[in-house]
Amino acid sequence: MAAAPVPLVSAADVAVAAALLEDVARRTPLEHSRALAARVGGPVWLKCENLQRTGSFKFRGAYTRLSRLDPAERARGVVAASAGNHAQGVALAAQMLGIRATVFMPEAAPLPKVAATRGYGADARLGGATLTEALAAAGEHAERTGAVFIHPFDHPDVIAGQGSVGIELLHQCPDVATVVVCTGGGGLVSGIAAAVKGRRPDVRVVGVQAAAAAAFPASLAAGRPVPLASMATMADGIAVGAPGALTLAHVAHLVDEVRTVSEEDLSRALLFCLERAKLVVEPAGAAAVAAVLADPAAFPPPVVAVVSGGNVDPVLLLKVVQHGMAAAGRYLRLRLRVPDRPGSLVAVLAELAAVGANVLEVGHERTSTRLDLGEVEVLVVVETRGPDHADDVVAVLDRAGWPVTRG
């Protein structure tokens, strides 16, 4: 194995950070998931960092970094850039330590995250379409004012602080075989890998990225950070255009695999967390669960999946739940052609009622060029009990003589 290009954070470094956080960060619970265990064929546990202070693991790294600033640095204040979770972590840590904090956030940052950041006492400034642009603005602010820039992931103190999650989960699940971690810039997976591999090198550590914002695969192949040309994912918390040099080195040397999950996987996982685990989780926070749900056989048990954050915009939550229901075959959108005469719609609704489909929405169209004379197109959205029931609904309508199109 080639030598690491930069010094890596060690398990001892993480242990020091964990001791620092002992009376500051919450020791988050490890919850068993019977539903995931049934799929994997062995124990699966959820490490609930969505229940951490500020609603995500980010507080751990932010507090560790800020607590190690010297008096002169504290007097200059700090500046950060974040889509939301790092912003809140820096804001609370700065408030606790009496440090002035300025945070740059993308214009599209979820409003609850912006409000929470301001609520912790930080000066939250919106600007730029992406986190990359917010990072540039934060860097310019640091140069102009002398404020200390607090990187969201690419700093040894931040990595060590995030790694305290790994120490906790080893204590809570001593026989763990696989740890699955959401991955954006790589601070969390780097810290957890440093902690876990330093004590249990046999444990498999897997990073998970959103397929539409996966910078690590190309960067690992090239051996250097490779920026993405574009990103488009609901998981704003892991939408990072490129890893840092430090996190890339950690992932290259300590992480066994980086996998990707689709938007459908993410929405299905968020719905699973709500329904089966009773946890409010943001899309990025559900990435590890999404990977386990998508390919259960890939994760030797006992498995610990890190649920990294729960700061979700209620409007987005509604959309993602609907998307997750559709991905799970429980939210079915159908178009069908029926004769344009009295009673046709009633007949359609009667067939749907008979098969147990809950009608959510109905619409008509009479003027489309797709229709023959004397036909009407009916759009119907129904709630089903799952993929098999959805197939039954379509089959019933087909047998009634009404051509059906999904979507």
C-alpha cells in the first residue's frame, strides 16, 4: 500500500477529541432495526446522530475545532460555509465558547436550517447557488476580516471530532462487522474510519454517496480531488462538489468501499425511517439506510448504519414522502381512456374501490389529440398497499377494458 500523501488522523487523535466532547455532545442512541435485520439476515443497528445537538453529527467536529483556537484566533471570530448542518454546529459551538460567528449559506438552503443557525446567534448570510459558491464567499470574508475559516470537513480537528461517533458505536456494538456512513465531503466517514480501523481493523467501513452528487469515485480513481461538473440531489447535506485532500486520503487508505444510491433509494429510505424506525431523518441522513435497503446482501452483519442528520424542511419532507411512496409502489398515478358518457367515471371509481385502492386525486381531459372521438382520458392518483397491490389495481382496470398507462 502506498504511503499516505498527508498525515492521517489516528484513533488516538479521535479518542482525545471524544474526551473533549464527553460533557458537551450527546452520546446518541443505537437503535435496533428488526425490519432491516430481516433483510440483511443479521442484526442491524441505527446510530441516531439525527438526535445529536443541532440535529446532526456536525456539532462534534465544529466544537472540537473551535475549542482548540487560541485566544487571538477567538478574538478575530470565525466564518464558515454550509448548506445547513455545519452552519448550525458552528453557530452553537461559537455561542458556547463566546466566539463571534458568520456563516455563508446557499440561497436555496432550507429555511429551517437558516432560522436555526440564526437562532444559535450566528450571522447567517445567504448567497450563491451552491455550497461551492458559499465556500468561496466565506474564504473572501476570512481574507478581508481576519476571521478564522472553519472548513466543514477538510481539517484534522473536524475529522477527529466527527470520529467520536465511531468510538461510541464500537462501545455500543462491540461485535459490529460493517459500518455504513453517509458521505459528502468525507469528514464523517474519515473520522469514523480512523476510529474504527484503529481499534478493529477487521470491521468493514462503507461510505455512501448520492449518485447525483458522488465526487469520491472519480477522485479516488484519479488520486486527487476531482470537482463534479454538476449536482442535482434532494440530499443537500451531502451535495459536495469535491472531497478535500485530507478526506480523500483517509477514504483512500481506510474506507473499504464507496457506494452510491439513487434519488428513489433516498426517498424510500426516508419513508422507511419515518414508518419503521419512527425517526425524522433528512435525505442525506438516510443515505446509509438507503444503501442497506437497496442491496442488503452487500453488508455482512452485525451492521451499524449511521443516521447522520434530521434537519429536514417540512415542505421537502412532504415531497420526499410522496416520492418515497411512489418508489415503493404505494403511490400510483394512472391514465386511462374511458367512453365519454354518463357513468363512466363512477364505474372506474367503483372498480378501484372494489380492489381496495384509496383514490387521492381525479382529473378529466376531453380535448387531447391522443383521444378518439367519444373518449375521455381520466387521470387518477391512488394509494396502494405496495407493488403487488399496485399490479392488481392495474390488472383490474385492464380487465374492465380501459387501457391504462402508469405515470
